[in-house]
Amino acid sequence: MKVKLKVWRQRDANAAGEFREYETPDLNPNMSFLEMLDVVNDELVRQGAEPIAFDHDCREGICGTCSLVINGKPHGPHRGVATCQTYLRSFQDGDVITVEPFRAKPFPVIKDLVVNRSAFDRIMQHGGFVSVRTGSACDGNALPVPKAAADLAMDAAACIGCGACVAACKNASAMLFVGAKVSHLSLLPQGEAERDRRVLAMVAQMDAEGFGNCTNQYECSAVCPKLISHDFIARLNREYGKALIRSAFSLAPASAGGGAG
């Protein structure tokens, strides 16, 4: 099969970009989308042209690096898969396929289809971890965790931080990403000690990076390759609200009476 590509080409963050069209050679419909780009790049190199820059790493739907918008949808036409898990059999022979980078102000374009998503790294550096000493690993049953909480924490931990939620949101909101990361740790005993500090710091950094607010239209969960539920956004709001209240009371001066009631 053959397809026509309309690919966004941009030399660097300061250059003006444009779409350019490429006719592919004969392709195997069982190729992944990234393998197809490899073939196109081989042809461009043979012609002495600049190959298309795009991100990739594991090509197994694990790392979240393959950040492409395909025909207007992050990661392509299917639900619950990354770009590297999208195959040419998803398209028809002769289709015109538009390929763009993730578009959001906090994700500036580096080159062509590659964007800088280090804003997510900085959010994680402000609280997406457990720094309290917990000692060596204990026996599996020594620290009881309710199964419902463990399952929910695992659902949140499935987030691969690809940024599709940001690219799909009209406000470029990162609340699904932050909600998943905050929920993952707040649901487990190891994360309890830093619970309030974590959510306050991560939300503050999210705002500082320029991500927009959530307006509950759920484009984020619709395009998430790991099907992270938008319910984690509600959980983030509750965690943040409770942390604000507790921090306000912890900073308030003690009452003159000193007693309850």
C-alpha cells in the first residue's frame, strides 16, 4: 500500500514551520507508523534531503516518547495505544495522513515532530516521589493495603507521561498527568507522610509551567494510551483542596484559650 503524508517540518523552535507532502514507497500494511516513517526517512536520505525528526525509544507502548498527532488525534485513530502501536492497516491505500507534533505552549517544538516535554520532568521533581526513609523492603503482607486502593494506585501508576492529554486539551491542561501522579502515591502508605507537600508543590509547578485549567470535557482520557480515567482529576482537586485547608490551619497561630471547643 501507499499513502501520502502531510508532515509538519520546522527547523527549530524559532523558525516558522510548514506542512510538506511526501509520497511513500510501497509499504507493508503490518508496519507500525514509526516503521513507516523510518522507510520514508531512508528515501529522503538517499535523495540527499533532510530526514523527518521524530521521537521514539522502546516502540512497545511503554515509554511514551512517540508523541505524534495523526489526523488531528494524539497517537492516532485508536483508543488505548501509543503511536508505535498504530499500524498502517488502520488506514486505506491512498489515504492522506496529516502528521503534527504535540501542540502546547509548555511543549515547545525542538525540530519537526519533536517537542520538549521537560515541563513534566520539572513537575515530577517537585513531588512525584517518596523521599521519606522507609528502610529495606518488608514482607509482602507486613504493610496491609486495601485491594481497592492498591488497584486504583496501579491504575494511576500506568501513566507513561507521554503528554497526549495536554495535546488533546483545548486548554493544554496537565491535570490528568498530575492527577495520576499525585493519586498513585497518595493512595499508598509510603506516600502519606508527604501527601500535602506533594500535591501543593506539584500543582504550583504545573501552573508555573503554563499549563491551562481543566474544563471537564475529557479529551484527555479519550486519547490516553493507557486509558487513565478522568476520575483522577477529581481526586487531584480533592487532594489539593484538603491540603490547602490543612496547610492554612497548620500555619494559623494557636488560640489564646488553648483548649478545644
